[in-house]
Amino acid sequence: MVFLVAALLVMGVVLGTVAHTPLPVTLAGAAFIAIWLSLFTAREVRARGRRN
């Protein structure tokens, strides 16, 4: 999952989309997405445990 976030960030920099925003803003956005994905994964794992 962290690899996915890093890959998207690198792709954005290469394509120039993220290059127009300051680095701290980009890193804050990447951290937000990583936390969001982590919480979603934890919720799904917990829900799957209840179904089984």
C-alpha cells in the first residue's frame, strides 16, 4: 500500500501534476491518502473477521 502511494507520487512528479504544488503540500496529501487507505484497510479486515 505504501508502495502504491509512493508510485502515484512519483508518477505525479514525472507527469508534472504535483510539480506545481509545494513539496510540503504534496507530502501532506500523500500522508493523508496513506492514512485514509490504512484506516479503510483496517475497517475491511475487521469487518471480514466478523463475517467468518
